[in-house]
Amino acid sequence: MIGFPLRLNYNQQDYVYYIISAPSKKNKIIEILLDSKNYTLILDEHKLWIEKEPEENRSLEPGLILAISRAVTLRYPI
């Protein structure tokens, strides 16, 4: 379910993304829509959010993943 657009400023650039699937205590996965592309972020064993199966030509920067995951987990605590 896609909700309202969320804004994030990272490295002097604004990003608008949508949360497709929010994390929970059982499901530690975030699905977002950013720049008309779906991305899946998962919580690894070191408690860091990483992109699941990134494609070479459209992977996200680790800093942007961290910023998005922090913003999402503030809304949906796990």
C-alpha cells in the first residue's frame, strides 16, 4: 500500500519516496518507491540496513540507504 510522499534531504539534494511495505517486529524489510523504481531494504545481522539484491545500474548509496531507513524506522519502530 503506497501512502503519501515522504521527503528527505541527503547531500544537498531532495528525494521523494513512498513506503510500499513498512517494517515490523516480525518482518524487518522496508520496500520503497524512489524515482519510479522499487527498492527493498533488509536489516542484516549487524543491525545495518542494506539493499537486497541491488542491480548494478540502479543501486542506492549506502548513506542514502541509512538516511531513508532512519526516517522510516522513526515512523515504524521495530
